[in-house]
Amino acid sequence: MLGAMTRPHPAPIARADAALLIVALAAVTSLSNFHRASLAVIAPELSAELGLDAASLGLANGVFFLALGLMQIPVGLLFDRIGARATVAALGLVTFAGAIGHAAATDAAEVIAARFVLGVGSAASFMSAVYLCSRWFGPARLAGTVSRVFALSQAGTLLAGTPLAAASAVIGWRGAFLAVAALTALIGLLFHRIVRDDPPGIVPAPRRAERAGAVLAGLGAVLRTRGLFPILAIHGFAYASAAVVLTLWAGPYLADVHGLGPIGRGNVMLAMSLAQAGGTLLVGPLDLRFNTRKWIVVPGACVTLAILALLAAFPAMPAAASIALLVLLCGTTTYSVITVSHGRSLFPDHLAGRGVTTVNIAQVGGAALLPVLTGSAVTHVGAGAVPAPPGAYGACFGVIALCLGAGLLVYALRARDAKPRH
């Protein structure tokens, strides 16, 4: 297997060095999570102040992930060429500019443009965790270590819940985004000063400049990798099936159907984020424990489909039941961390950057597509009514379920298992 073609890693890595890396990665991924999720809790206020309808909200959310997707190949090339440390720090400046633009937006078009810039700036955050954890800890421990980073990164989603709602009530949502812009600049500076691309004891291999032909050959090798397509099929909607709810529709759904105010919506999103963090910590080590990746992903996706089907069929169920299903949805979709390690297992070290970012294109592609599809469904079924009726949100959950089901079918029938201890 190509994934076995990795360079030796020193053992053991000092706990302090490992902890510092994980905290630094968690900080930059937390910022990305904040920007992914922040639109949901303030969506009703943005709609009222700036005149955003459901389709505009879906587009504003979708362009963030569209930008992430467009940047994945360039980010992969930069990882292989200059390393993750420099790439993440440089894109932090773009994130800073996007946060300032979001705070200054005066209409739907400016919000959408700012969200696109934020997506560009956040493009390297999550894949830097996959790339660096693979280099530091090796492929067998990848899912376990990445799961800790991703769990800690839920701090950003937590901040985008009740704290953002509370801050918006005090200083306004514009003031809150200005504060986040300042935090973004600080974290980018610290990341550049603290993080190393290689663990202590490893002499970094020289990074050779590749000519255009070699770059294209490397990308071609990644795309021709056997077993890649089934992983892309499920990865496109594994994360996105919960992300589009948490980052976009949870707030409007809870406001329109169940009458929750900003703090109530923020509290539900807080619980959803905690479920996502806890689920990530629980699922991350399972591939190594049971020596399988595929047969952790398939049951997780089946449970997710069942939850979405219930929400689609009964969108006006009692509020407590709806909230419980939303929280459970975020807890179960954490099997996506296993699809990341499944994808990384396919590639040798010299293609690691391009490999993991190519896999991530599917994830951000699904996360860009679903907001647009669901926004259109809510607008069409709801006929533009404000507030949108329960049936509009039922259609929203149904669209998500159909997309995830298609990806799961391809993965279940075509994917080869990748055993961590093989």
C-alpha cells in the first residue's frame, strides 16, 4: 500500500512538544470552525438588517466552502513546497481581512464577498492538522491524534454559539467580528513562531522546486490513485451533512419552527458543538482499536441517515425531540475523521500535501453544494414565506439525506478497507 511508504518517525516525541503542536493546530482550526458556524446564530439578525433571504443565506454559507475547495490544490502544493507552517501563517492575513470585511458589510453582496475571503484564508487550517499529525505521529496514529485536534477545535464552534449571541447583544455582531479579526492576527503570528513542520530529531528533507510538468505529474498520480473515488464519494457529504445544519439551518429552523430567540439558539448550537467534540474523541481511536476504517464509517453514516430521515419526515415534532436529534446528528457524523485517515493512507509522503488536500476537496465541495441546494429547497417549498414553514425545513433535511445516501452507497459497494495495523 502506498500509505506504507513513509519515513521513520522518532519515538517517543516529548509530550510537551506534541501538546504544543496539538494546541497550535487546534487554535487555527478553531478560527475556521468559528467562521463556518457564525452565520447560523446571527442569521435572523443579518436577514433583518441586511435583507438576506433564505437563498442568500445559503449562498453566503456556500461560498465559504467554495473558496475552501478552490484553494485545496494550491494549498497542497504549498504544503509540499514551503511547508504547512508558512502556508497557514500567510493565509491568516487573508482571514484577518475577511473578518474585517464581514464586520463592515452593508448588504448581501458584501456579506457573500467577505465569506468568500474568509474561506480562502481558512483553506489550510484543517488540512494542516492532517498533514502535520501525519508527519509527526505516523499514519497508524493519524486518526487518534487528528481527532484530538478536531475535538479541541470545537472551541471555535462553541464561541459561534451562545458567546457570539451574547456578544452581539452587547457590542453588536459587527463589533464581535472586529474582535475575532484581532484574535485571528494574534493566532497567526503565534502559529508561525511556534509550529515546526517536522518533529524534533528529524532533519527536514530539502524541498526541491518542482517544474510545471512535475507538479502536473504529481497531481495526476494523486487522481489516479486506486481506491480514491469511493472515499471522495462519502467524504463529500460525511462532514457536510452536519456542518450545513450546524453552520446554517439550525438557527433559522429553531427560530421559525420552535420560536427560539438568539440565546436559546446559541445554547442549542453549544450542545451540538459539544456533541461533535465528544463524538470526535470517541470515534478517533476506533480504527486502530478495531483495525478497520470502512466498517466504522458505514455504520456511522447509516445512523446519520436515520436521524436526517426523522427530521425530514417530522420537522414540526416537539422542540425537545428536534433538539435531541440535532445534537445526536452532530455526535454521529464525527465518523468523518476516519474518512480523512482512510484517504491519507493511500498516498506516500512526497504526495502527502496534494493527497490530503485532494481528499479535502470532496469535503469542502459537498459543504459548498449543500447550502445552495438546501437554500433553494427552503425557498421553493416555503414559497418565500417569513417565517418559513416546517415543510420547508423538512425538504432541507431530505435533500441532505439524499446526498449522503448516494455517497454512502458508492463507498459501501466500492471502497476497499484500509487497516491501520496492516
